[in-house]
Amino acid sequence: MPAHDCETMNKKGPRAIFLVLVVGGVLLLLVFLSGNRNDSPPTSPVIRARAEINATLSALAIYRSRCGRLPTTEQGLEALVSKPRLDPIPRNWGQQMKTSPIDPWGYSYVYETIQVDNFYLLTLKSGGPDGRIGTKDDIGVEQTICLARTDNSDLHSHDFPRDSN
């Protein structure tokens, strides 16, 4: 990854995080409104997966602002549910989710984070209907997050390409 400074990365960050949160909120609203009515068609599993990913990204942003870092790949999304037992153990931990998220097809989401220079490279994805990562039906996001900031104005998302359903 080419070296970037945090200042350059942050210029478009506030708009990006605002859009992620707004789209996530709208998708969550759609999921909740359509899930309990017998006369409405079922919500698409793809829409549900995207809404769950956005909700998980929001929980990760809160975790990062409280703990000063993201959970490691080894700690995984379980760090949002219970205090990690693997180092680094956060001092200011707080529960962000009641259970680890499961995609609409019954598989765990894949969470990976790698620290490179002054950035985290975060990946959160579902294997889609086939449950296999690396196939064309994967659903997820990749984000680059500057380590110098914790206000989440530095998130840059990239949705995985996907065939329409």
C-alpha cells in the first residue's frame, strides 16, 4: 500500500462515514419494518447481510473510540460481545453487541484487520449463499482507517462487487 498521510485520507472521511451510517440506518430500518409483517415479501438475504455488516461496522467504530484500537483478527468479532482474553486486552472495554453476527445463510462473518504503517486495513465479509469466501457471491466491505485518529472521520469503504439478486 502506498504511503499516505492521515491529512490527505481525512479530507473525504466525514462524508464517507456519514454515508455508511445513513445507508446502514436505512437498511436496518427496512429490515425491521419488513421482517414482522405477514403480508410483505421477505427481505432479501443480501439486504439483510449488508445491514448486518453496517451495524457491525458501527459497533467496531464504537469499540475503537472506547478502546483506542480495533479488535485483532485473532480476537475477532467476539470482542464486541465479551471482553477479549487475548492480548492486547483493552482497559476501557464495553459490550457492543449481544451476540456475534451470523449472516442470513447461517455462517459467521469473516473479520480481518491488519496494521500497516499508520493504517488499519479492515475486511468484514460474508461468504454469501455458498458460504465460501473468495467466490463471486461474497458480500462485504474493506476499509482503510488512519491510526492517528479515533473520531471515525477517516473511514474509507469499498463494497465488494456483487451480482444483482
